[in-house]
Amino acid sequence: MTPTSPETVFRFCPRCGSRAFTAQADRSFRCSDCAFHLYVNAAAAVAALIVNEKGELLLTQRALDPQKGLLDLPGGFVDPGEGAEQALLREIKEELNLEVDHYRFLASYPNEYVFGGLSVYTADLAFECRVSSFEGISWGDDISGYLFIAPEVLDFSLICSESIRQIIRHWQRERGH
């Protein structure tokens, strides 16, 4: 157990405020005072692999913690009531002002990062994407820039998380790199 694990951070029942909110063996918490039951599950997130006409991979630079300044794939969390594909299209538009005209699911990898003092668990869903044009590309939302890097010279120590490194390596294997 780490200082940011839910078992350490969650101390009070979110429904009644009781301290009788305890971790269970099944990744959940139960309040013995009001019977509130909360499961700690992975949130869905999307990541896009987009290449330009030179075969270079489009990476973004994180503007915020966690991992501020490191490189990431474009993407983000799936909102409540939204499908992964909808989130993919929305995130690419918000972050880079690009329109995706084709995508295919590639793979998924688990992730854990600390946000606000709490370990957040995600299932990162990777999609290989094609855009019709890079004209009008600009950065916004929660990124501070973007760059294109040839996959064979990518420095993995600059990538923000293990799941994103795994996604890129998976993609490279599929492409024969």
C-alpha cells in the first residue's frame, strides 16, 4: 500500500461521513454505518497514434501534472455517457484541432498515476488514427505543445507513463520497427 492508494486516502464514507468506511478484499469499500458500498474500478481513457506523411509519430507535451512536461499520446478520459470512439474524436479535436477520418482499435494497457494525492487507475485504450490533413493543427486543452518524432529515435525516458510506452512499443512491433 502506498500513501496515494485508495486504502490509505479514503478515510470517511462519502455518503454519511462516518469513519466506519473500510477497505474490503474485493477492491471495494463498505460503510458499516449506512451500508454504502463503493468499488475502485479503472476509468477508461483513450490514446491516439497518429503519423504524418514522413511516418513520424505525433506526440503531445503534458501541460499539467501528473508528469508535466513529459511526452504523451494525444487523448484523455472517456466522459460519463460517452463511448471510447466518441472520446477519441473529441480529445483529438480539443487537444490538436484535428479531425480524425479513420481509426482502428490497437490494444489496451493498464495505468496508474497520482492525481490530487490519489492513485487513479485507468484502462488506456489505444487507437491507430488517420487524419485527412494536418493543416490547422494547434495545441490547446491540457497540452503545452506537440511534435513529430521518428519512431526509431524516440527516447522512451521522455514518455509520461509505462502504459503509453507499452502502447507505442506494441504499435512499433505491429509496424515491424
